[in-house]
Amino acid sequence: MTQHLLDQLRQICGAANVLTHDDPATDLSPWEQDWRKRVCGRALAVVRPGDTAQVAAVVKACAAVGTSIVPQGGNTGLVVGGVPNGSGSQIVLSMTRMNAVRAIDPANLTITVEAGCVLQNLQAAAEQAGFLFPLSLGAEGSCTIGGNLGTNAGGTQVVRYGNTRELCLGLEVVTAQGEVWHGLSGLRKDNTGYDLRNLMIGSEGTLGIITAATMKLYPLPAAQLTAWAAVPSMAAAVQLLGLAHKRLGPGLTGFEVMGQFALSLVDKHYPQLRVPLWQETPWCVLLENSDSESESHAREQFEALLEAALEQGYASDAVVAENLTQAKGLWHIRESITLAQATEGLNIKHDISIPVSRIPDFVAETDALLAREVPGVRMVDFGHLGDGNLHYNVQAPEGADGKAFLREFEDKVNTLVFDQVKRFGGSISAEHGVGEQKVHKLPHYKDPTALAMMRAVKQALDPQNLLNPGRVLA
Ligand code: FAD
Ligand code: MLT
Ligand code: ZN
């Protein structure tokens, strides 16, 4: 049966696009190992379709024999959602060959791309046409728009443009039955029933396979300025955010917070990046101001904001990037925290959201609880404060064995942090998703009625449980 399926898949996609362990020269680990190196699954095959018809035919062939499918884009997901389990019986459906820009509609401010288009290439295609595609994240050089939609990715521009969901107008999707839903609408208004697009977005490959999407474009800003500020406390960072909203309005396109220990790891592992101000302050903030008028208007507004922040004690020091190279350098420091933390060793990652107003109390209280439970624990805190989204990460004590630390503390730490998140009215996943990693935690923290509706939707759309089983829902 397995051999018959593999033969069929080769017929559909071409032999070169069906990779198996049978060929000793083929290394499947890039598709089987998750980005954080937490899990290495084993696939029956990695299948690389070239168009939507091939995706539909692959799904039909798999459905006929009950073989489950794990959709995969750039495999940069952080919650073990895009790699196969260890059974050796699943196929990985790698979407990266489907990477074309199908159309740009300048008057409608939309771009239609295939799911495997790398985010950075999508941004470049938009820019070449004179527009901005604002989704931006550290993995943009390898993540795909299909994966961004699958996870409803956030990133660093959400404070102004929203997450991937807000940027999407239409989808083309292959269902679990191998039918194609032609939903590539460029419409901003359509009230003809249930919102299937938003059901698919953030479903992490469990409800359908996204093959193409129509995404929103925006005018390129006339000027973009970046500042780095030292702030005396998390409460001050929240006050600075309020001031930035008031002074910059929709010009505020980025507001990131970075804790001292997180920046010390960048300084330790990438000293060439020259992290500013980190030694003198517990927190730094990265702000971006995008202006539709001019560079001088932006600079005037931005400098006035920072002066007011210094006067009111929300910041103790600040630098404004003089040019694009300097601005890129500051953003590069921020984006390097993830890698610096990975280089430091195994760690427990959290991707939580809390109402912005409650973040200072959450951090103070939860830091104290963790310090009591895990002596010597090191907190790698950073994230998208403008969206109330913190990466509240826990690194093993200095010199501790990472594996032993995880064995002893991971579940305890997760429970402690998630209980606190619940108490503060937050979510245990702001942007990375549930994947396999939080699947057993979700029932404890999600409203039971919501969870029951999610199960009913899954059962209705994928009754055979073929699409990414064991992810999002156990
Ligand atoms: P994959 O990892 O391949 O897959 C992710 C999920 O989407 C899986 O469940 C998979 O089954 C599903 N999927 C993939 N393609 C499809 C498809 N075509 N149809 C249906 N389902 C599909 N995330 C953020 O939100 N914000 C950040 O700021 C951020 N920064 C990051 C920085 C670094 C350095 C790294 C490594 C990751 C970061 N991430 C961030 C996480 C990750 O990049 C995002 O989750 C991204 O959206 C995943 O895209 P991908 O193409 O790599 O998807
Ligand atoms: C980020 O904001 O850099 C990411 O979401 C990645 C991470 O959490 O490490
Ligand atoms: Zn993030």
C-alpha cells in the first residue's frame, strides 16, 4: 500500500519531488527537524508539489489510504507544528516550490502570491512595484507566506498594521478532501456567510492547505526613523508607549522592548553588533516612526517625543539612527536575540499576551515566583510591547546542564507562567501558535466552549483527521 501511494505521488509531482529515506544520498533532516532542534520526526516522504492541482491530487491520494499530511513552509515555526511525528508514516507537504507572485493590482492595493513565497521575496516584490508589504519578522529570509498565514504570524509591525490575518483579503485552499476552494478575493467587504478565510488563518495546517493568498499593500512611507531608548522600568516603557501613540498616531510602526539579560546575550555572542545603552538600564525600547510627509517632519516629531520622554522620566537616554544603515543595525540587534538565546543553550520559550496596562505587574510578580521556584533562573524577556506580546523566556541558571534543566523544570515553569497569564487575562500564545508544544496545555487555558467549537470545526472539515493531526487539538 505504501509503495503504491509513493508511486502515485511520484506520478503526480514527478519522481524528483518525492524524497524518501530509501535513497541513502537524500538527507530529510531539514524537513524533519524543527527550528529549535527540540524534535526530529521521521517522514514517509517529503513531497514537493509544483501547483495547486498537484496539491489537490496529493491530498486525494493520501486521503484514499488514510495517510496524514503535515504542510510545511520555511520550517521556521517555533512550536513544533510543521515537522512530522516520529511514526515514519506521515508525508511532509513542502510548499516551497510554489513561490510565484501571481499578480499585483496597484489600484486595489493587493498582491496575490503562492503559499511558498518567502516573506522577504514578497516584501521585495511589493517594494519593486512601489508599495509596502508590512509583515516583518526575524525569520523573513526563510519563512513563507503560507506559514505566516498558517500561524497568523505577528512580528514587529503589528502595532500599526496588525498581524498576518489583518493583511489578508483572500485565500486559495485545498481541503482535506482534495477539493480546491477558490477564495482569492481582493474584496475588503464580503458578508456572504461564515468567514472561512479567518477560519483557515491561524489553523496551523489542521483545516486546509493554503496554496495562494491575496494580501494587502500599503503606500511606502516617505521616511522611516528608528530610535533606541534606555528606560528605567517596565512601567516606564508602558508610559513611553502611551506617549508615542499620542505623539505619533499611526506613524508609530514599531515598539519593541528588550530586557538587559536578553541584550547581554547578544553582546556576548555577537559583540560586533555593538548593542547600545544596555549596561546602564534594565530595559531598552526600539521605536519606529514611519512618516508620510518627509524625513525632516519625521525627525522633528520623533525628537520632540524623545525629549518629552526624557523630561517625564519615561526614558533615561536615547539615540536616533542617523541613516538607514544605522537603523538596520539597531533592528538587527533586536532580531538577533532569538539566535543569541539559542546559542546560549536550551531554554523554555513563552509567547504570551497580556493587556499592555497589566504587563508591569505581571512581570514583577512572575519574576519573583520564578526566582523562588527555580533558583538562579535567568529571564530572557523581550518582545512586541506595543501589542502586549512578551517573549517571556526562561534560561537555565549559569553553568547548568540544559537538558537536565528542561527535564526538571519545563513543565513546572510552563504551568507557573501560564497560570499567571490566565490570572492576568492573557493568552498562552500571542503569535507562534499551539503546534505540538502547547497542545496538552491548551485545554487548561482555553474556554471549554471555544475548545468544543474548535473540535466541531475540525471534525466537520477534516473528519479523517488527516491534516496535521495532533497539532492545535490533541
Ligand atoms: P512552517 O514552520 O513551515 O509551518 C508553521 C505552521 O504552519 C505549521 O503548523 C505548518 O503545518 C503550517 N503551514 C505551513 N505552510 C502552510 C500552508 N501552505 N498551508 C497551511 N498550513 C501551513 N513568529 C512570529 O509570529 N513573530 C515573530 O516575530 C517571529 N520571529 C521569528 C524569528 C526567528 C529567528 C524564527 C526562527 C522564528 C520566528 N517566528 C516568529 C516564528 C516563525 O517564523 C513563524 O511562525 C512563521 O510564520 C512560520 O512560517 P514558515 O513558513 O516557516 O512555516
Ligand atoms: C521574535 O519576536 O523575535 C520572535 O517571535 C522569535 C522568538 O520568540 O524568539
Ligand atoms: Zn515575536
